[in-house]
Amino acid sequence: MKKYSGFSLFKHSLSHHENWQAAWRSPQPKKEYDVIIIGGGGHGLATAYYLAKVHGITNVAVLEKGYLGGGNTARNTTIVRSNYLWDEASKLYDHSLDLWKDLSQDLNYNVMFSQRGVLNLGHTLQDMRDIERRVNANRLNGIDGVVLNTAEVKEIVPVINDSQDIRYPVLGASWQATGGVARHDAVAWGFARGADSFGVDLIQQCEVTDIITEEGAVVGVQTTQGFIGSKKVACVTAGNSGVMAAMVGLRLPIESRPLQALVSEPVKPIIDTVVMSNAVHAYVSQSDKGDLVIGAGTDSYNGYGQRGSFHIVEHTLSAICELFPMFSRVRMNRAWGGVVDTCPDACPIISKTSINGLYFNCGWGTGGFKATPGSGHVFAHTLAHDEAHPFAAPFSLDRFNTGHLIDEHGAAGVAH
Amino acid sequence: MTNSTSTQATDIMESPLHNHVAHTNADNAGVVMSEDKFRGHLNLRGNPQDADFMAAVASVLSVPLPTAPNTSARAGDTVAYWLCPNEWLLIVASGTQGQVENALRQAVADKGGNQHIAVTDVSSAQTLVNLSGSGVEQLLQKSTVYDCHEANFPAGKVVQTTFAKTGTTICKLADGSVDLVIRRSFSDYFFLWLQDASEEYGLHIA
Amino acid sequence: MHHIYCPYCEETREEEEYSYTGEAHIERPKDPAAISDEAWADYLFFRSNPRGIHHEMWYHAAGCRRYFNVTRNTQSYQIHETYKMGELPTITAASLDQAAPQGDAS
Amino acid sequence: MSQVNRLATGGRIDRSKPMSFSFNGKTYHGFDGDTLASALLANGVGIVGRSFKYSRARGILGHGAEEPNALMQLHTGNAAVPNPRATQVELFDGLVSGSTNGWPSVEFDLMEWVGKMGGKMMPPGFYYKTFMAPQKMWMTYEKFIRKAAGFGKLSLAPDPDTYDKINAHCDVIVVGAGPAGLTAALEAGRSGKRVIIVDEQNEFGGTLLANNQTVDGVDAAQWAQQATAQLTDMSNVVVMPRTTAFGYYDHNFVCALERRTDHLGPVSTSGSRQRLHRIRAHQVILATGAIERPLVFGNNDLPGIMLANSVSTYINRYAVVPGNRCVVMTTNDSGYQTALDIQAAGRTVVAVVDSRHAPDGRLVQQAKAAGIEIMTGHGVTEAQGSKRVVGAIVAPLDEAGDTLTGPAKTLSCDLIAVAGGWSPVVHLSCHTGSRPVWQEDIAGFVPGPSIQNQHLAGAITGDYKLSQALNAGVQAGAAAVGVESAHVFDCGDESEGAAQALYLIPHTKPVSRAPKQFVDFQNDVTAAGIELAAREGFQSIEHVKRYTAMGFGTDQGKTGNVNGMAIVAKTLNKSIAETGTTIFRPAYTPVTFGALGGRDVGVLLDPARHTAMHPWHVANGAKFENVGQWKRPWYFPQQGETMQQTLNRECLAVRNSVGILDASTLGKIDIQGKDAREFLNRVYTNAWSKLAPGKCRYGLMLKEDGMIFDDGVTACLSDQHFLMTTTSGGAAAVLGWLELWHQTEWPELEVYFTSVTDQWATCSFAGPNSRKVLEKLCTDVDLSAEAMKFMDYREGTVAGIKARIFRISFTGELSFEVNVPADQGHYMWQKLMEAGEEFGITPYGTESMHVLRAEKGFIIAGQDTDGSMTPQDCLMGWAVSKTKSFSFLGERSFSRPDTARADRKQLVGLKPIDPTVVIPEGSQIVMDPNQPIPMDMMGHVTSSYWSECLGHGIAMGTVKGGCDRMGQTVYCPQADGRVLAAQICSPVFYDPKGDHHHD
């Protein structure tokens, strides 16, 4: 892998950028791999990268039915934070946040991780109780966070409507200064380039049509490019996890729902941080290009169509106009949908299955992007050792049998 | 309690929209609202396949219960709205809901008495609002996702649907106006919405 | 924006009148105490979640307040039929698969 | 006349209505009927903006929604609108406009030098390759990068305008009122069915308005006017100009934005500025036309290079010729029409440069006959100029258009009209998941198969002849209403020669070294950039788009995408069909946030629900709390009181005399039927078989996972008649829950549920004097302790009103709840206030209610529970029956290993060691405050208050294994460094034996 730098950019500019090498190879699939990862999104690519880098397992294929990073990685609102309520979740997401901090250098790829801070607004007394509870838990878990009052929120976001006479006034917020946003596509590309450099085969346009098992153990996958053997197959297919599971007769505690997002036309910088409001279903930040990037609520029904219903977007924008009255004259440029794999407790599944050699990493719901490096890192451990990474252990499928759910819905554990 | 107030002392009663009586902002208002307050509202449940039940109710109301979806039946001061296959809203003359409730129970009992029915007085829970005028059709378009065009919503038809961010039951009357059933706790919101949505047509409170 | 036929109101109504309430035809175990934790968990949490034909329940919340069943394609969002609670679908993934080759032939 | 490019006659402008407007501080003049773009062109304004990345000077390229360059800053102050396209802004007198970028001015922009010097260092993806070290510096780099972000600027003041929405329903919606749309609407309209026709422009007609042909023997524009008049006369047809269908959603749902007042002034003076139409149609006819493509050649972004069709439109519709010496570069016959139009306008056509070697269509013949110079088999390889095109370098091409075959020559010109072929407007058809299909013969994408009830007519299908459009419209209109029509138009269309599929015109230098050849103007995406992306492995069209930002602009690639895809395909040696297209998403053109929010803002954001007594609370100075959608009195401060003083006063009144609470918001469900008891047995944890009429019982409701979902008291009114109460926020969910089980699992149970929340107003009054108050008003019920016991229910008359009286208590004091029909709730409240006056009856709100119940250890579902608490966790095992035969909802989950653990978090009382302390709610609980972070957290404080009657702080909280830790000390480390200690105790702080409420 040729190193990227300002100097390399200058050098290549002298030859009119004619000599850049491909960021990754486009290999033909081999007959057999040590590990096959189904799904070339951020999580799958990160898993491959850490498998190779941390565990030295490089005979790995990532099979992607479309193009790398083309699923939810390409469709989210890029928020990164770790201020989750429960110990298990906050450990996992904070592990991820730690990895984010050095990710650009680690990958030699600027993922533009911008720690511009994340506000979670509270609009009712119960919201504020939940915020206090979560921030206290974060603090004692070593995760940065403070509770702000309305005036302090206004200081950070001068354009916010701080009137106390409105239907759902801003009573305060939690503030995680180390949270922020990252460039979503770059994360997938950076991990892809990194994994490729260790010899991982990234195979695009290769759809898995069946997972082949013999005597309760995985032996490989059937794909649109033929059979590929492996004794370890890891499904990292987000919204399509149920479809994968059905190939081996399994069901998952997951339902795939549309989640919509939208961007405005680019406007001059007006909001410098990430503002989230679970109560009114609105999330907003502004990209470096000037777009207001807005997340909406999840549609209530199952849907793989990468589109949702219009009234969800209307609901979100009425809330946005209420929180930021001057945004009313901005225009929505583009809206789209992803397919999110929602779990009953709003926490992921990072787990072995009843089939030997078959692993699932899914259920990230509306909040998977922020977990990308952490998810890949702990899942790689699980794959390498056939035993859960300590941070991943609580997220096994078994929790649904024992009842040990980690309910981030419960108390302001906003899942985006 | 199986029977409600049999007599009503209207001087101590406040209808859901009692606060909103004096608003008039146009002489030739496109929307005229009038609250038909203190009517008796009874929610009736029962099996429409049970002929005894249907006959008993018809005898009390002087009109058979409507069984076709989204229809209503009217007799004098009494109107019955179809709400679902085993549920009706009966709107009766002011103050008579207790008598009607008792009469219904008695009539059903007289037919054998073991029918599975329920009658619930909801007279205070909601109110009947009539909207008329040239602006009403568009006002309804602003307010509900249901298609209230005459081609789809002829006189006598009743639908339960959305109204802005709350729900309502709408009945189209022969004179082209509509009756809306508004829940009491949402009535202030309803009125705020009505004022806002009717601004361009003018609103008169009759 | 779904446009859904309510089998009780016998009309097609807007999505805003309804709420989605999950997979259809999941029966509560007759004797919960007699089944394993795994079987109970399966009933509680595990869902078929197909990409394609899905039988699901919707609640006509702003209308007649009846629950009913919808057979819908989760990829195309096409609704194949709606039917009352207690009834069985006439269209299933299997029936459509069988019909498809004939459709191609014609 | 200052409008140097304005023709003396012709066009659809009204020369009797002159208008003045300003652009970048300078005043110009135009006419009614102009767009801002046509008026700027009329005045000879060339540079209207600066490009995003390289700050290159840009002029107007098109004449409509496709325009990538002319983004404006419109209006001033709170009326400011960022980014509208000048081509879509209707001129009005006094309009104030400006460019969005360029410093110090758009004519002379210093950033241009940064673009020129640094441009070579800024290929696609350059961000990803640098600014990495040191990691911490990215935020600093980003600060500078963000300075260049955005086009237009927002005002900081709230929007002065309002927006609203209409729900519309129709049999047929026709999108687009060009030739195909008009005939479709006429045909559908004649059937008498309900038809809506929308068009984004101020005037119906589309291309007919700038067309020289005739329809049915009349001038095209005149025919359009007549057709429009016919439609307007049909009572079943809704005609909506200035209305853009921007989104096509599932099941034939089309959203359209109507601009009602934007053409009149900056702020609406009457009614809403814009209106969102949410249209449900049985049939959708897309007659959205096609957009002309530019060609990709060196410096093709210079001001003065325009789409040929746009040049014709400016001439014919607006009487503006945007140049004097024009070179037409074309790959098809339509460019010749532009040449003829320019000539007819009295300006010079330097040459028509046609990439085809032997064009022979009728228009070509006409141009030849008109003496226009035609250079076949040639292409414009590069434009010359700095702020305006001054010349076109033209060179011969081979048949395929791939290679230059001879020396170049330069044509002097100030306008290059480019006709690179057409792209059908497939956008809307893609919104519902249908993928467009590449059609080689027209070199364009057409809509793919769709499962919507969708019809296509006109140029959207890739057939661009006027007769065809009119006839296709007729057929689509007829099909949509299920009739047949034999109506045929014949406009005597010119026979057209075949177009050449050419996108990138070769240059003498390779793409990587040639002058910049722009593909996406707004995002400065060049052919070289696309080649580079492909070279670096970004080969999927989606990757190219994302790596280069192609198509991500506010024009969403309307002019650039196909050229970009063609370049990718060529680079990868694939066909365009193989390369595929990206999917178009809503919105077709940008939509104002305000219109999407509509009227659901301010007080209408969400309904505020009020009780019958609400006016009293307001009049008596209550502070309110949002509980679900309800507004509940939070506390009733008196003059000069702090909130704590108010609470102390309110709580003491209840403990010592009598207080009154509006409890009307509690959900109430009327349950009737012979199986009502059995049903309650199944949905509640405790047993209901033996509850006698006149008795009440507290019930816990669980989800099937065993976790508490709701709670409340249910009264047995008669043997088969119950009244259930729920939490204020949970009423609708509980009713839905009961119906769910009844309708899906247990339809055989004979029971009916009816919401009566709004029927009953509930006055709850508590305190040792509460009986005395009630006795003053109620004489027909024996209220004595012996006759009416705790948890009894009676019917009676209170203040002359038939009432339901419950002796239940959420405060631990002797307490009654009187329910009366809500019509009389306000009256009842006032009567109770009067009757209680001698006892100092004190209204109290939710906060004091919370304190009083916490003193008694009563839980609030949703505050002390969070969806992860079982009854046992809340020390409420007493409310769980172990003897019911039916396995009630949630019971099975208790025995799961984790749910059965003894050391689960349990809800216990917490007594602060320092009695003056009130531990903040939400504090986390640890056993050892000195342990290092991360600490082992045992639970958290769910409720915490100052108890005035006990004289110390009290709290409830969850603690792991809390039941077995009674008496132990726990610690709550605070953000400010304090560590608050508390002792685990019973949650019942006040009157543990329950003497008071049993009195």
C-alpha cells in the first residue's frame, strides 16, 4: 500500500494524478478462505481489517452483493458518540470511540472524524431525569458527559429556540464533547484499503445465495460467483441479516425497518455541533459542505425498499422548524432511506450461533455507524478465537433466552 | 353505575368548546362552526348478527342500526353512526342519554337477556360540531387525510379518521355541511387548528 | 406511503390512520409454563423478517380500532391482500412462487 | 435601452409592465413574464456565480430546474432565501438578488486564485489522503474548510411566512403541462373523473411556449393557452401552475409544492407562502419531458456556454438573445433549430459544429438553405476566454467521435450553444424503487418497469417529436380513465436524423492533462476526476458519484449524470447499460422545510390536552408539566414562594388537613361483559375473580417479557362491569393492548372496552379532613370509615351531581376520588374548593403528588420503572398471583434465568445520611465511592424529594440485590465532586402501617 500524505498528493499532481494506484484490488474469489465475511459495509470491512491487523488472519474474503460501503454506511447521518446508558453498551461504544480517535492515522485515510460534540436535548421533566441518570452513569464509566441547562445549550447552539413558552421547550441537554461526526464513505473506503493491504480479498458484485452447512457446521457459501469454501462464515449484513439467517433455517430477534434521512441545500455554516432530540424525533448537524444533515424517526413497518413513508419526514421537519425557526426557509435537497436491523432492546447481536462456524454481527438498528471500528474490532476477536471478546460477550443471542436484555430503549438511550 | 344523569342542569355544565363562543372574524365567513352541545352520546356494542339485539335496539331508537360500514341512520333527534362491525355511536337528544341507555338495556333484556352487549355513556367525553360554508371542503382537505369530496363522501356517510394531529368522526349531512365528533380533551387544540386553517376563508362561530 | 384496505371499514385508507403491529399469525403458546426458555424466547422475540412476502398485523388506530392482517411485499411495498383477524391468507410466498412460472409462460 | 440582449418584439413578456430589480447591488430592468435568469441575460450579465471548489466564474447554463450554476441569494433580512435558481425565480418589481459566492465580488474573486494555484492539489478524494497528521489538527484544518462551506446564507431571524398543506385525492394526476400533459389531462378530464394537473412553471405549455410549430393549425403557444382554458373550465379538473411534483411515493402518492406568493414579493402578504399538496391518485401520468445535456469539452463551464434548447427558449419565450456571435455545437438535429432561432433573432450564427459526418434531417436542410455554415464531423474541443467565452477551438472528429483527425481552428464567438442530446426526466418514476433503463437508440435513460399505476407520455419516453407527445398524452389520458381515444394530432414534425451518442469531445491532450472538462458544474467534477476515481478502484457508479460528489449538487445531476456515467463506462470499457445509473431520490427540486412542516409548528406542533378544570388551574397561577400530551398542573405557586416552599405548603396541607388534585388525566377504560373478570385475570398480575361490586383493586400490567408496562386501580362497578384506570401517558397504549389480546388471541371472551378518559373529570382530595369536605356535599352515601372502607367504591350525589366516589389513596392519607361527567367537572372542582375552604383546602400539582406518594413508597410507572423492572424488582410480589390457572401475560418470563436472579436491581428506599440533603434524581449508586473509574454501579436514584413532613430528604432507587442490603450505606458520587451517602431502607417512609389511609 502506497502511503497517502500531503507530499504524495503534491508528487502525484506533478504527473497529473495519472499514477495513483487503485485503493484496493478487484480479485477473483479463491476456492477457500479461512474466514468469509458476508457484507462489505463498514462493519464487515472493519472486521476484516482487524482480523488481519490484530489477529494476523489474512486469508479472508469479504463478499459484497453490491458495492463496498453501499448499505447503511452510505446512508446514515454520521453521528459518533458513546454516551449510552447501560454498562455493557457504553463499554462497547466507548471502545469504538477510542478507536475513532486514531482511526485516520491508523488507516492512513482521513475519515474526517470531527469531535464537534453531541447534544441530546431534554424536553420534559422525565427526559431530564433520564439525562441525569445517563450522564451520571457515563461519568462513572469514564465517558465524558455533562448535563447542561437551557442557557448552556443556547451558548453552544446560538440558533436554537430557547423559548420556554413553546410546546416542548428545551429544558436542558446532555453534552458529550468528544462525540461528533465522520465522513461515512471514507470510513468504508479506509477500512477497505487497509484490509486489502493485508491481503484480504474484497469481492464486489458477489451475492451470497446460500450458506452451506454439513452436520451442523458451516462449510462455505454459494454465491453468484460460485461456491466459496470456509469453515467460518460471518454475517455482517445489517438489514439483510434475517434473509441470511433464513438460509440456514434460523430466525433472529430482528426486524428490518426503513430509516430515513435527508439533507438540505448547502448553506453557510450556521450550526457547529450535533443536536439530537429523541422526544421530537429530530437530529441535525451541518456537513463541511454546508448541508444540514437530518435524521428522521424509524418507520414502524418492516421494509427493505430503502425508502420510507413521507409523513415521517414531515414530522421530523416540523420539529426541526420548531427547534430552529430560521431553518424554515432552507430547502430539502434529497431524502433517502436505509434498512435498519432493529433488536427488541436496541442493542446489537455479536454472537456465535447454533451452527458451528456461523457468526452474526447485526441488530445495530439506527446506531451502527458510530460503532463501526469497535464492532469490527470485537467481532474480529470473536471470529479469531471462536469466543466472544469481553465487550461482545453480553451481546450474544443467548440473552434473549435468559432475559438478560440490555434495554437501551428504557431510559433515554437514544439509539441514533 | 349503569345509568347516567337523567336530568341535566345545564347552568352548571360546560361543553368542551364553551370557551370559544364569541369569535367572529368575517361577515361572510367561509366556515361557520356551531357546537351542538350537551347532546347525549352513547357508545353501543353488540352483535349485528343477533336479530334479537338488532330488533331491540331498533325498537328503542325507532330506526335500525346501520350495518354497512361507514354509514349512519337517522330518526328525528337520534342518529346512529357505524363505527365498526360491532360498535355504534348513538347521538340522542340532550339529557335523554340516561333514559336511552336504560331503555336499551331493558329492551335487550326483554329479548332474552343474555346477549353480550355494552352501553357506555360518553356524552361528556366528546361534543358534536357542525361545520358549514363554502370553505369547509378545503378546510377538511387541510385537516384530514380522508377524501371528503362528494364523490367519495356523500350525505349520510360517516368515517372515523384523522383530524390534524388528533382523530375525529365525520358525518356528511344532507345540506352539505359536516358534523364532527371532537374529544373533549382535544377540543382546545381542535379550535386552535380550526382558527388557523380557516383564516383564509373567515370563521364564524354560530 | 401505504394505502391500505381495511377489511372492516371496507375502504382503502391512508397510512396515517394505521399503526403497524408486527408479524401476523404468531400464536401465544397454549401452556407457557410447559415450554422451554428457548421456545418462549422464540415466541417473544424471534421473527421471520423476510425480504419479500410478509404477513403482518396493522391496527386501524384512527378508524375502526380493529386489528387485521396484511400480506405485503417488504421489498416493493406492494400489498397483495388484507384479511380479517382469524382468517388465513389466500396469497403466500409459496402461492406466488407457484403462480410465477405460469405468469411467465402466458 | 439598457437591456442589451432584449429583442424588440416577440416573446411572452409584457413590455407594458417594466420592472426593476437588483443583482449584487446593481439595479437592472426587466419585464413581467421574465425569470430572474432571462432578465439577467437581457441585461448582459454574464457571471452569476462562482463554483464550489475552484471558484471558477460561472454563467447561466439552462432555463429551468436543470440549472446548476445560477444559485441566488434572494431577498434580505428575515425574508432571505438561500440558493434558488435564477431560472426558476419569477421577476417582480423590486426583487433583490445576489450571488452566493465570490469575494470581494463575483466578478473578481480572490478565491479563484486559490482554485487556480491549488486546483492541481485538489483532485477528487484529496481530503482523504491528507490532513491526517497530527490527528488532533483535523479540527483546525476543518475550521478553514468550513469557511468555504455552503452557497447561500440564512437569516438568523425566524421565518416571517407561514406554510400549509392540503390532502388531495383524484382519479388521475398529470405531472407536467407540456404538450403530452395537456392532452392527457384533456382526455382524462373529458371522462368526468377527478383530474389534477400540475406544472412547475407559472404558465402551462412547457416546450409549446417556446416552439415555432403549430398544433391543430394554431400557433403552439396559443394552442397551449386554449387547452389550459379548456381544462380550467372543467369543474372536475384542478389546474395547478407553479406547482412542482417533487416526490412520488408508494401506492400512487405524489407530493407537490405550490409556490403561492413567491412571484409577488419576498414575504407573503396574505395566507401561506407555499402549500404542500399531498395527492393520492388512482392513476399517475408522468409527462415530465426531457432535459438537454451539455457536452464535455475543455473549459466548457465558461459563461456564455449554454444549452442550445435554453438559448432557443430565451429567444422565443423571453425575447432575449444571450449573445451576438454564436457557435452551435451539436450531436443531433435539435441544435439546428437553435441556429435557426438565433438567425431569426438577427444575430450571427458563426457555425453549427456537428459531430456527425453526414447529418441530413429536415432541420439540417433548413439551416443549409438559410445559409448557415455547417461543420460536419467536427467538435468543439475547448472554449477560450476567462470570464466569458471568446472563442471555440474546433477540430475534426472520426466517425465514432473518439479521436481528433486533423488540425484545429478557432472560431471567434461570445456564445456557444451546446446540444448534447436529451435526458428524459425519469426522476419521479425512480422514487418508488423502479430503476431506469438505458435505451441505446436515444442515448438516454427511460423509466423502468413500475408496480405503481403509472403511465408515461411524451419526451419522458425518449420520443421528442411534438406530434408524438400530443398523441401519447391522449393515449395515456384515455388509458388512465379506462376509455379509448382515436384523437390524433399531426404537427407535420420535421423528420429527424439519428443523433450521435457523444458525451466527451476528445482534446489534443489526454483527459488528465487537458483543460478542465466539466461534467458536474455545481460540484466541479471533471472528466479527469472521474477517470481518476475509476483508476483508484472506484468503479461502481455509486462509488464514482460518492468519490467525486457527482450528482450531489442541488441540481442532483440533471445535466451531468449521464455524461459522467458515459465517461465511467468508457474508462472501464463497459456499456452505459452495464455501468448502471444511480437512483434518483426525492426531491426532484428542493422543497422548503417550512412547507414540509406545514402548520404543525408552534402551539400546533402537538396537541395539548386539557382537562375540564384547566381554566381554573390557569386562573389560579398553576405551572404546568407535560405528561404525554396532557398539560397537568405541576404546582400552584403563591406570591413570593420558591418552588420548594410551594411544595412544602402543598404537601403539609395534605398531611395535616386536605389538598385537592386534578386526576382527570388518568386513563379510564370501561370494561363490560361476562368475561371481563377472566380478561382482567389474564392481563393483570393479580386475581380478579373475587373482587366484589363496590370494591377496587390495584393492578400491575406486564408485557410478555415480564416487565412492568402500566399500573392502576380497577373498580368493580357491577358483576360484569369494571372501570380500569391507567397512567396518564399510557391510556391509548393500554387500550390498544387490551384490544390486541381480545381481537387476536381471545376473541371468545365476551368483553367490550370503551375509553372513558374524557368522560369523567376526577377530583382527588386527600388528607385527614377530606371526609369532612365530602360529607358537606354528599348526603346519600354513608362515608363513615365503617361503611365506606379503604378501596371501596360507591355511587352517589355530590353537590347535586350524580358521581362515582372511590376511596382510594395515592398519598397515604384518607382520600377520595370523585368522578363526575366532565361537563360538570369544573363546577364540581369549584364546589369542593368552596366546601373545603374552612379546612384550608389546597390545590396541589403533580410534583407534590410525587412527593406524597414517594413518602409512601408508591411507584410511578415510567419514572421508577423503565421497561426493565419486574413486579418483584419493585418489591411488589404481593401483587402477583401464584394461583391463577391461566398463565397471565408476562408470568412465564419470570422463570428465565436472568429474570429469576436474586441479585437483580430492586427498588428500595434511600434515606440520606445527611438529613438536609436531597440526592439528585438520576444519581448513580455505588458501594465504594473511592473505587477507581469505571465504578461498579449498583443502580440509580429514580425519585428523590425533600419531605417537609418528615423533615429530611427521601429517595427511591434501584440497587442490585437491594432487598438483602437493608441498612447498608450506599454512595452517590456527583458531577461536582460531592459524594452523597444514603442508607438503604424500606421505601415506605411515612406511616408504614398504613393507619392514615385506613382511617
